[in-house]
Amino acid sequence: MWLNEKEDRRNFVPIESLDLEGDDSEDSDTDGDYYHSKISKKSKILTDDYPYRSDRQTWIDENPGYTYLMFSYLQVYDVVKKNFANTVPEVYDAFDMLPHVILKSDFGRYLLVYLFGGLYADIDTKCQKPIDEWFDNFNKFKYKIGFVASLESDINLVEWNRYMPRRVELLQWAFKSKKRHHFMAYLISKIVATTYRAKYDNKLVAWSDQYVDIDKCSGVNIVDWTGPGEFTDSFIEYVNLIGDIDITDVDSDKSYAVHPRDEVVGPKIPVKNVKDYNKNEGWLYTWYGLIRLQTPRIINDLLVLPYSFKGDDPCDEGDPYCYLSHAFSGGWKDKDAS
């Protein structure tokens, strides 16, 4: 699941060759290069004939100083059990209780990146620019970047919820984080709480057992349980928990280029939320703080990129923030996935 800067391995490396015991000696506040030392991807099996071979190869070719690994579900299960069963059993139990492998895949990626740091990306993604050339490697701002996410959608329509579950949504099929980052811990805690609540409400329903819609089960909507809905909600909630928030737009002249402020539509914004959130007190950070991004936005040590992780289309010529593309094969929508 990772690329390691200290070695130049041209082949896929099995997880068994790594020491994945976990280490409590370093938290997300420490400096050092561990955050940039690994890249994560996952797979059901570790074979060269698995689909998307050419896409997977781009990560190796574009990042020769890193080690690339793919995880099977059973390998993820073993690592989660080894690191959480005896230390934070609620996390392991929640992972074990999840009623579908798709939920476990989502939750597992968060747990592994929390434990070891690195970049996660779905297996049907293609690296468009070497990781060392991504924006977070060159920041000279107040905070050292510890977490990186990309905008996936910003639907400025009255009926936005016909298209996406959130008015503004962050994607979770690719993201970067330092090990044990506090946001990842918060996200994990939210999923644990949702899972236990589903258990006590008798809603631990397997997607494949009671199929309702392409992305829903009769218990908890998958998108809201472990997917991009919860990922986005947790990010916004976490920002509000930081306290002293420092927000920097890399190029403020370009950050609001999509449409004028007075044309913004979406869910009702709390009274405390103000548009000029950098200069007022008593405000809440909401979806409004993520709209119209054309350049990176830094919130303390969190970095939100504009549409940097894109669909399976060539990058626009001169686009400095096009880092990877996604085939959107939709394997997660298969109710018979295993």
C-alpha cells in the first residue's frame, strides 16, 4: 500500500515483507519525512494480471523513489486486528461488525493511513504528476501540511442533491495524511459511533442482503456510513473543533472564479456562519467555506485542493493541480463484491 523513499523497488511488494506493527512513538505533530515516504493503494489480490495494470504501473514509473503496495481484504483485516484488537477494541469490533466488504474497504483505508501515513488511491487511478511535484511538497506557509484532500463536486444548483449527497463534497478515493493525524482519528471515531448505533438500532444490514438502490442499504446509506458523505461531514466538523483557525488561499484572486457570490445556492447556512470568515468571530465553518475553489486552500495543516484528482480525462494543458485521474470503474456498486 505504500511507496518508500529509501528504496527503489520496481515491482509490487507484498505486505508480508513490511513491518506493520504500528508505532506510538511518533504522532502527527512530529516533523520528518514519513508523511512523504509512502503511497497507498489497495487490491483484492496481489497478481500482475489483476485489472488496471497499466494504470497501476504509472504510480511506479512516475515515483521511482517510492515503494508501491496493494492490499487484499484479508491483509487489511489482519493489520487492523493486530493494531486495534488489544489497544482500541471498539475500533476493531466496529470494523468486524461492518456488514459489507465495501464498508470495510472504506474504513480499512482510513485505519491504515492513520496508522502508517501515506497516500491512498483506488486501484483504477492513474498518476498524472510525480508525488514529489504535488503542491503540498512546496508549501512555505505557517503550518506544515499534514493532510491533503481534493474537491470532488461543487454543484451550484437548487436541486444539487439529485446529483451528489453533499452540496460541496470531498472525494475519498484518494487522499494523503501523516500518520496518526487528528482528523483521521476524528473520522475513525465517527464511523465507530455510526456502526455501534446501527448495531443497537438493528440496522447492521448487509448491502447485498437488502438491496434498495445503487448506493443505499436499508440500514445506513453507504455514502453516509463510510463514504464521501461522512468523509466530507467529518472534515467540516473537525475544522470547527480546531479552535484557532488560520485559512490561507494560495491565490485569492482565482479562488472565486466559478460564479459570483450572490448566485450561490445550497443548504441553509447557520446564522453564525459569515461569508468573510477570516475577519469575524463567532462563525461556523460550513460547506460555504469550500465553494468555488480554483487554487489550493490551507486550513491550518489541512490542505484542500481544487479539482486535482480527476475523472479519466487528460489533464488540461497548463493545469498545475492535475495530479491523478480516476477511471470510476464503480466496482464498489456491485452488491456481490467480495
